[in-house]
Amino acid sequence: MASNTNQPAAPGALLSGSQILLECLVREGVDLIFGYPGGVTLPFYDALYDHPIQHVLVRHEQNAAFAAQGYSRATGKTGVCCATSGPGAMNLVTGLVDAMMDSIPVVAITGQVTSKLIGTDAFQEADTFGITRPATKHNFMVKHVSELPRIMHEAFYLASSGRPGPVLVDIPKDIFQASSHYTPVDSIHLPGYKLYTEGHTGQIRRAAQMIWEADRPFVYAGGGIIHSHAHNELRELVELADLPCVNTLMGLGALPGNHRNFISMPGMHGSYAANMGMYETDLIIALGVRFDDRVTGRLAAFAPHAKVIHVDIDPSEISKIRNAELPIVGDAKKVLTKLNRVMRELEPEMRALKSNERAEWWNTIRGWMEQHPFKLETSPDEIKPQHLMAEINRISGGEAIVTTDVGQHQMWAAQLIRYDHPRLWINSGGLGTMGFGLPSAIGAQMACPDKLVFAIAGDGGFQMSIPEFATIANQKLPIKIIVMNNGHLGMVRQWQELFYNNRLSEVVLDSFPDAAMLAGAYGFKGRTIDKPEELRAALEEAVREPGPYFLNVKVTPFENVYPMVPAGGAINEMVLGAPQPVAVA
Amino acid sequence: MLQTLTVLVENKPGALMRVVGVLAARNYNVESLTVARTMDDTLSRMTIVVDVESKVRAQVVKQLNKLVNVLQAQDLTDERCVAREMVLLRVRAEMSNRTSILKEAEIFQARVVDSSVEGFAIECTGDPEKLDEFVDLMRSYGEIEVTRSGLVAVTLEPKKLRLASPVPMGASEEEEQSEERLLSK
């Protein structure tokens, strides 16, 4: 069978829909699918049975979408997941919305009931096409097998180009089974899908002028830098004009964490220096960011003195939240390459122009950084969560892949673990999904078998992903699963403490399973620790272990994440720590 | 404020759902929406009126243009354009009123499309304010039933339709390579 080798099928060969689908996947360079079979995908799984494309059997479809994201976030390639009709497709939805919010290229293939049964409330029928319309960048339902190649390649093109995102292709069972003379697609024509990647030359020139002329410029770089592979260009820009730079939660690693111009993360749990910088700057250079509410705090009080240069590939992000004085629609890499060229041209006449103001600005920023760095709490009796992150940071040395869920552990991991490269820090930013960390680590480790991968979760989100222990054991993935166990839904508890009179409603998580027994049940090692002196050795043991390792770290239960911009607060009014709030400036 | 948009969409499965869905998801109130095929039967033209704050007007257009099946979305609110709506109404008319109803209809250049013992069915087109007046007037004659079409609009200053050209398969990779070559020079 043509589809069962690495050789492309001859044009015109008579193939089944399933085989055509596999042909298209091979042509798109897919070597790995995360999925879960079911009734209507039987014909596809039959064709996959002796096909070189590898399939990873997850234990819940939601985790197939997360694993595909992990694969994509770690590599930049498009991740692929697959589920059956009805419940299978519905379980993908959270993972697709998550990918949508963070602009992650994922192609989801779902089975649908046989064409004739669509609309009859057939067994395992759901309106996947309708339900996933707002969950995807675009979606398709295949109506005839001859459309399949065109639709598949359009799906991959849409997922990976422009602002990346998830694309779903819904395929009725009879399409998998139908035969067709396979005609390879040679071009993609989506007349309504206009990409603006180059950036307006005049605007770029004006941007360079503005950057040189600013007294207190501040680079606000995010996930767009990573999607666009523009980290080298960002670094060049930052070094060229000696600009202070913050990376958002989605952009950590865009500028190396150990770079001298890197301030830290801004926002609700960002550093004092990052937020004060955003507040005091007179020019925000926004690169691949979307002025998320978690970054801006109260919008009216956000960066009140600043003009904004906003570079984004998605025109709808420009001036959506904050008006941009200088919009540039384009791909970050292309725009920055041109911007850097113009910056250099102007350098001889402009460099000295603001040198005093710039020196003063850096002094102020360095002052903020020294005044209030992220606090590295430790205690002789208990493991502080910050201590845990600091030890992981020590082992990682800026090089390990770290995946997380959402919540306190995510914020501490963002604050205290350094990321010296893009695509090391993998977390659910926009949607903030519990249960993201472990399955996304599966995708990341499958993509990067030689990398050290930490999957860090809280004890809440972790318990949403336990089924994937089986996948990890199955695939013998050496993921280091670290649970920061505070016995609570920590972030919700923190808000209840601070804003709901400490009435701790439904946030206590009792009955956590025994770590050694749980991991042992799946055939790998696990351990629980609760003493600070055990921490370093336990982490080292986990890393030395050639296979998976589950380390349950009992930490102080009532630690809060600081600094904190309370919801609706201004970013310069951070609460820097317990007990009494300190209003600044 | 009311914003009038004209949207050219591909007749692809789900295209209408996408347009309506994005308006709903972004919290824009739809006042009216009309859709029908154009001369090219692979395309449809929509006229949409939304009620939004004036500062989000640009965002509405961008969100519509972001849809893959939308070829062009254009804000007609401040453009030179002609906008019309049609109303079909049934009015119960006593024999004694019939002549004056017909006179009023004539003033509004409305047409009687059905006449029976109970009364008239009348068709009237015009701008929405004029139709409001006509409907009010007819109501004064007795019980009426009204169906309005929603606004249809045509711009008098057409914007050039910019479309994406076909992309050869694997083009993005080649492009990246050529760019790398350029940089290494």
C-alpha cells in the first residue's frame, strides 16, 4: 500500500480517505499524533496500524490536545491530535480553546458520524463543527473525499501561518472509507486569508526614530517573539540601543533570563521593577503582545506617560486594548530585522542624543531591581514553595523545559526559574487551564527526548492529570513530575484570604494519594518529602533516575504569591508582601 | 451608536455561523443582518448593522476581516453609500378608510401587493426612518402586522478588493531559507 511506506503515493492512485489523510500528514512533515480512537475513527486507525507515523495513545482526549500543544510549544512545529466523534471531540474543546488563547499551532482531526446520519442525533453524534467554531482559528467539515487533500493542507497552513492557532477538521466515517483518486495539492488558495507580514517601511523608520528619541524606553515582548522565532532579532535590538526588556508570561525565554537587559515578567505577579518600568516609561515597544488584563492591571492607570509602538501580526490586536501611537502590522522577525537595520543607520547621529536620560533610566530600574527582587523565601522547618522553585532553577541552570498548570506554582515557576532560551517555558497562559502541565510535558518530552523536562503542578491540577501517568509509563518518558503540594487550591485560597475575609470555601484538598504507591502502581518511582534538608537530594535523585519520577513536595500551605496587583488595581500599586499592603509611588 | 457594515463572504459551509458567532462572542449587538448571493454565486454579500460604542468600530471591522471566509468587511457608517430597507405590512382596513390608506401609501411611494376584504398588504422601501414613519401612520388605521427586511446598503465609493494570492505548497520553508541566505551575506 502506498500509504504504508515513506514514499509519497503516485498522483492519481486510488486510495481510501484514511490513506489520503495519512498522505497529507506525511507531506506536512507530521511524524507524531496524540490521540484516542473510537467508533467512527476505526477506518483511520486501521490505516494507521502499519503506517510509519507514530501515534501516542493518551488516556483522555483533552490531554491529546495538551500533548499536541506541548509538542508544538517545545518545537514550533504544528502539533496534531485526533479524537473520535461526540464525546471524543467534545473532550478536545478545552485543549483547543487553550491553544487559541496562546496562539499555538495545532491541527485536530475528529471523526464524525457517517454523512447520512448527520443531524439525526445518531450514536456519538455532536455538532463538532458548530461547537468548535469559536474554539478554533478555523474549522472544516469534509463533505466529499475529494476535498480531503485541499482541506488538510489548508488546515496546516492556517494553523501555522500568520497568528498561529488551532484548526479542526471534522471527517465523517464514510469519508475515511470512501475511495478517491488521490491528487496532491500544489498550492493553497484562501483569498480571504490575507497575511501582513512585512511591516510598513515608513512606520518602521518612524519607530526607530522614536526609540532613539525616547528618554525612558521599555521593551514589552511576548509570545509573538517566540512564535515568530524572533528571539535573536529581539536580542539584537535590545543590545543595540541598550533597552530594558520585560518578557510576558508567554514570552519568558524570548530574551535570555540571564541577559543583563532582562528585567523580568510584568503584570499581576510581575516584579516590582517590571511594573514600575511599565508605569514610568515614556515609550512602550510592544512586540508580539496583547496588553492582557493580567499585564495591564487597571487600564486607565497603565503606563500613563507612554507612547506605544505596537508590532503584531494580527491587525485586530492593534489598539484593541491600548491605543498604539505607532502601529506596525507584521511578523516580529521580519519587522525586527528591518527595524534593527534602520536603528543601526540612525545610530551614529542618535546614540549620544539621550545618553544622559538613558543612564538615569537604567539607574532607576537597577534601583527598583535591587530594592524589590523576587523574594526567595526559605525556612529551616518547612519547604517554602519559593525554595522548591529555586532548587529546580539551580538544577535547570536556565536549560530545562518546565511545564506548569495554572495558579501559585505557575507564578513562582515563572518568577524564580530562569529560562535562557525560547520554548523552555510551557504553560497555559491565556486560558489558565488546570491539568495542562503533565500532558503538555508528554508532548514536549516526545519532541525533545534528550532534554530534561520538569512537569510542575499544584496538588489540584495534578489530580486532573493522573490518568496520563499511564501514558508516561507506556512511553517510558523520563519526565520529572513535581507536585508543589500545599494541600489547597492555592491561588483561590490566596484570593479568599485577601478578598473574602479568609473564608476558605471548598479549597482544601484532602486525601492526596501516597506518592510512592501511586507512581509504583504505574511502575515508576515516586516519593514524598516535607523537609527542607531533603529537597536538594530528592530533586537530584529524581533527575538521576533514567525513567519518570514523581516527587510530591509538601510545602507550607498558606504561602501567598507576591508581588500582587489586586484585580482592578494599578500596576504601580503592587502589594509587595504580607502582612501589611504597601502602596508605592 | 449604529454601525453599518458591508461584508463580502465566500459561500462556504458555516460562513454565516462564523460571522454571527464572532459578533456574538465579541459582545456586539446585532440590529439587523441581511445576506444573499452576489452575481458570483460562490460569494454572498451581507449588510450588518450593529449597535456598538464608537471606539470599538474599528475593532468590529478587524474581527470580521480576520475570518478566513470573509473576503472584505467595510464600515459604511461614514462612507458615501445608499442604504435601504423594505417593509411588508398588512393593515386591517375598514371600507371607509380604504381610500385614505391608498393615498398615504402613494405619498410614501408604497405599493399595494395584496388587497382583500380584511385590508391590504403593502410593500414599502426607503431609509429606516422613513419606514418608521410609514409604519406609525399605518398603525393609526388599525391593527397591522409588520415584517422588515433589515438594512441593505451599497457603497458609492467601492474599495479595491484585496485578495490573498495562491501560496505554493511548502512556500514558507523556502521563504525562510532564502531569508537566511540574505542575512548571512
